Amino acid sequence: MSVVNFVGARERCSSSNLIERFKGTLRRSELQGVFSPGELVAVKFEAGERDNLKYVRPLLVKAVVDAVYSLGGQPLLVDTLSMGSKASEVGRRWLEAVALHGFDVTSLGKSPMLADGYTGEEELLVPIEGDELGGVEVARAIAESQALVVISHVGAHPFAGLSGALVSCGVGCASLRGKERIHAPLRPLFMPDRCDGCGQCEKHCPHEAVRLKDDKPFLDEKKCKGCAYYCTAACPIGAVVIDGYMTKRFQKRAVDSALAVTGALQGKVYYINILMDVCPYPDCYPFSDVPFVPDRGILMSRDPVAIDSAALDILNESSGIRGSIADECDGLESSSDKLLQVTGVDPRDMIYYAKKLGMGSSDFEIRKA
Amino acid sequence: MQKEKVWFADANAANWVESLVAKAKDLFYEAKLNECIEKGDSVAIKIHFGEWNRTRCLRPELVAAIVEEVKACGGRPFVCDTTTLTYHPYSSRFIGNLALETATRHGFTEASLGCPVVVADGFSGDDDVRVEVPTGIILKEAYVAAAIAHADAMINLAHAKGHPVASFGGCIKNIGIGGQSKRGKYHEHLAHWGSPEDFLGWPARHPEKCLGLDCPFHKLCEDSCPRGAYHIDEHGHHFDAEKCWLCYSCQITCMFTGHECMVFTPDYFPYAQIAMADAAKGVMLTFKEGKVGHMAYCIDVDPNCDCIPWATLPVVPDIGVFASKDPVAIDAAILDMIDAAPAYPGGANKALDNVQGGYKQGQDKFAITQGTSPRYQITAGVKNGLGNMEYELVPYTPPYNEEHVAKWQIRPTPTTLIQREMWKKRDFILEAAPYKRVPFEEKPSYEDFKAGDRKEYLKKLPVKEWADAVGKD
């Protein structure tokens, strides 16, 4: 049975300070068995796209860095590039976002860096056996580390259902090329009956793959890289959609990649799921919307299946926030399947596939600090 | 008489252990400055931020070296300087926000140093602690910058160089002026001491020498006074002695634009040095016995202070780093070393050639470049109990062995081993090999790339002395 540690978000007095409880739980957790003193420990955080307001705060990332230091590890703070910019721009955009979001050597005690290089092409191909991908391009700095701590900001994910440990490890630790292959099955479908021809999808596509003809969008298949979020996120009326068979493949590929990442690190991976500011979109979106579930706390585990299952259970148990997307999707009830209702994608498919690949167990015990 | 020990390592370096950074770290322990710091102590590291456009300030790495060792001793360091007075019309450090912009421009940031960077006397320079100085020769009180006064320990980390008023700026000056708040600095400048006529507590004025509105700098001159103490009109120069608090701004403006109306009298300088030693004593009184260590980098020894917004060629070649627990002994040792050193070719010495015949090795260099000997501050520091000028100079040579090479490196074991491990996973060099190049047999002859005789060009160089020297060997 897997162990998932949990610290609740409520802070009733100075001595129940969340950061202190988080750090203390981390130090006592199975994290200490993940690496030996002196080893290089990649700490994967998500800097968040520029203009996103709900990214994980530097203070929480600093707590992880401190815990790694206190256990004798050498932390290496890394993030990877998101899809959708030119090679000459992409690293620069990340650096600007990192600066704006307050992740720097003064706040973290260590300068953050791009694990897949300035253009996202620095990688190590790791072969695996999975349904979708024969091998995955893992960001080089992560593949070169001796252990990995994945900090995930839990929220809804439009293609995976749940953005948690599996997605952050699989998609987040892949290089840009790896991400492109994971996203490859995704292709936007333009709903002609809903589309009013506003042209936002054409304007926002970074690859110039969408062209408007007679006020109707058309996709250039050769140019489309499948990031599928600039066009879908650009549409104000939900006329750009992704089909279910595409998202199923995306889920599998994300898990395949997560398997490659854990393989590259010989299983020396630790997962931290932050269940705070739970939003409808992941942090790689340039907006965040309001949270739809109240802050719950932080989960920690060595098992990505257990930790994502636990996160899913906790979110579904919670009542939704009035006025949020949960309200629009009939997800206010404390037993509603919120992530499925918000995204239309069932995260259980992804978790089940990961379990099938032997990545972890859905039989777990939550230990409250 | 007991001699205070001053440790010294020279500026030469030919290997890892001889890096000035490595030697500074060694000296920190040789001089037992680590004994000043107990675990948990708040430790002020007092440096000079340097004025905007000043290039001969300390480099951040030289400061970070000491920050790291203070941390290693369990101290909680912060690097600080204080607000200045308006020393010239474009002063860049007299309030907190300008001071921090200037510090950042010189690379003194939390990111580069690894600890907070603090303006020790607050935004406006009024945050201070008043200290009685019973042994003071001129000053009987000092106004010490609050962050320094409240710190548990201090490393007085000076840049040794000349100074237009104090003649020399070393460890005494780094706290004697640098540790004072704004009003402390006016106090130490001897503002309103005596009467306007004696020229000691006010600028030495020669209104008859003012060119009035004909002076091309008269507007700058008027603007240079932060108190609006004087103005220039068709009747010449008007001065309100009550308003003036002697910040030197008008004097610097007048003198450095080549004029002689607002100047100093020669007797001002010795008194300023004596007052500075008193103020330094005031700073030391805010610390318990044995809680202050003094270090100085004697490199880039410009004839003028880091508070001057330009830098010229040094007085002497780089000398090295010094450490001691006595601020007077360390300054005395540095001054002796500077005087004993040869003159820097083409430096301040050359500028003085026509006037005074320059200075010879062994002469009091700052007495010649600045017009006043810097030794008044040393003697005053002995008389007011700041320290002892009798010193024993302990030269330090780092051991050259594997262990010591490793001591101050970025990682304790050779980092090449990291690369070796990385190439085991994926070797980009072998993936690219063989590189596309001209076949080895067809390699060009490097003889074809030899440059010809350059004398023709050297003789035309704009530095006449150098051009004339070509071919004379």
C-alpha cells in the first residue's frame, strides 16, 4: 500500500503555519529515501506562463529547496519550455515569466534554469514500452540529475482531466520536442454552427496553422503542432474543441512520458501535489480564471498513481466555489465528479493506464500531519 | 610596546590558491576574524557602494567571498553602506533609493552577494544612534547608522584608496565617514565649527575669484547646493552662511570645473582627518570588545575616493589584501605599503610631474597627490583610543597542495568528474565526430597569418610618450 502524506491548508495560529508543517512533513517523509547526501536533485516547478496569476508561489518552492538542502541534497531548480514560441523567443519568454513571478536566486536560494535549454531542444531520448510512445525526449538537466522532485499545481487539465503528478512529470519533464510528440494526437475541431468568425483562433495560433477563409477557420495540418491550447483558449464562445479520442491518446502519451522520466531517474522521484488555487486551466495558460474548489492543502508521495488518485478524491469530495466554473458545470455538490464536469475528460482513464503500466497503486493510505 | 598583527597577502596570482578571493578567505581565518562572529549574530559587512559612473570600486566577488565565510561561521550577514551627503551636483547615493540603484549598477545585489544589501541609515539617512565619544579629540559624539549600531558584529571591509579630503580612505574612513548617518557626516565634516571666517566649518570662499554669470558653470554651481545657500547674479556671488552645512558640493563643483572661488583651506584637511578618527571610534563603541574585524583590499588604488563619480589611473600597482582586528594598525600598514611601492606608470604621479616633479618610491604618495599627509587620521586614532599604529605585518602565502586548491572552489571535488558522468549518458562530441574540417594534410601554414612590422602604426598612436618610445630599445 502506498503512503500519501497530507498537510491541510487551514492555518489556525502561528504554530500551525503551513510552510513550517510542509517543510517538517517533507523532511520526515519518504523524500529522505529518494536521494543520498550530495546527490543532484532536480526540483521541477512550474514557473507559469506570463500573465497567469495562480501559479505556485515561490515560498512553497523555496520550502522544497530548503527540505532538499536539509536532507543533504544539491537542489537544481528546473522548469521546461511550453509549446508555442519561436526558438529565438521561447527561452526569453520563460525568463521574463520567471522574473515576473518572483522565482530567482534571492527568493529561492538558487537560480532556476531551463531543463531543456534555451530553445527546448536539449534532451535525452529515453526508450520505454508504452501504448503510444516508444521513447520520450526527457529534458536533459532532469535526465542528468540523480533524483527528481516534481511539484505539481493541481487543477483541471482540458486534455488530461487532471493536472497533477502524472502530467507534471510526463509532460512537464519532457523537452519541447517531447511535448510536441505527446501533444501530436490533438487537433482542434472548429464547430461551424457555433463559430461566428471572430478570428481569435487565427490571431493566437503561434504556428500560423489556423487561417480564416470566408470568416471560417481552417487548419493547416502540416503546420499544426497539436499544442491545442492557443486556439481552444482563444475562442470566446467554445467553438474550438478537442475530441475524446484525441484526449485519450494524449492521456496515454503523458503517462508513457512519465514512465520514461521515472525510468531515466531509476525511480528516484518524489511527487508533491499542491491543492491550492485549483483552477480550470494549468499554469501554462496565459490566464487562470478563479479557483473552483477551496484550498485544501498539499499532498506528498513517492507514488504518482496514489497521489493523483488522492488529489482527485479530495477535489471531488470538496464543495465547489460559487461563481466559478464549477457553478456553471453543476459541480458545486460535494460528491460531484468536478474535473470530468469541468473538462469533459475523465482523469480516471489516465490514472488507470498509469496503474496498468505499473507506475503505482490506487491502494493508498493518506497520512495527515 | 605591543604590536598589533596585520596579515597581508599580495595581489599576484599564478594558480588557484593565489586568487585574491581565495587569499581573502584565508586571511579572514588567519587574522581570526571568525572569532568576532558567534552563531546567530547579525553581522554588518560595511563596504563602499561607489558613486555612479565610478569604475574602481570593489568587485562583487571580493565582497561575496567574505559574506560566504561570515555565513560559514553561523553569522547572518548583510552588506551595507550609508547615505552620503550631496558631494557633487549629481550625487547618486544621498537617499536610499538612489544608493540602491547605484549599488545594483556596481553589481552589489542580494543575488550576487548572497545576503541582503542594506542602506544602513535608512531612506533619508536619518536613522541613526547617538553615541558619546568621551575620548574624542574634536568630536564628543557620533551619529552611527542604525543598521550598523544595532548589529552584533561587523566586518569593516574597505577599499584602500586616496581621498580628496581625508587624503587616504581605508578602514578608519570606511566607518569614520561610511558608518555615520547623514547628520553624523555633517558633524564629522565640522559644519558650523568656529565661524564662517575661519573657513573650517564652512567652505573657504574667495568671492573675488568668482566669474559670476560669465562662468560657464555658474548654473551648475548654484544648483549644486542642496540648501540653496548661495546664488550668483550680475553683482557676483552671494552666500548665506547660516544655510550652508558644508557638504563640499559647491567646492567640488567649483574646483573640478577649474575655478577657485569655493575651495578648502589647507588646515581643514588635518582637522577633518582627526574628526574622522573620532567618528570611527564612535562606531567601534557600538560594538562589544572583539566583535569587529577589519579587512581592506588595496587594489585599484585611485588617488580619489569611490565617492568620486569617475576613476583615474591608480597611484600604485595593486598591492593585495589586508586583515586585522585593529583599524589603525591595518591602515598604517596599508599606507606604509603604498608609500614603499613603486609609482603606477602614467598614473597620478605623471599628472604631478610638471608641478612637483612627481613622487619617488618611498615618499608619502598621498601627501603629494592630495596635498596633505594621510597620517593625521592614524595618529588621531591612537590618541582617541581607536587602535594602535605599531604593527607587525604578517605576510601570508597560501599552501600549494591539492587540499588547498580544492578549498575555495565551487564544489569540493573536481567538477570535471561531473562532465565525465554526463558523457557516459550521451556524448555530443562523438555524435558530431568527425568534425567537418579541411583535411589535415591540407592545413594552412600559420606562417601566412603572421602580422608584419607594426612600428609604423605604433609610432602614430595618440599617446605621444608611447609613440615616441617605439623603436628606442
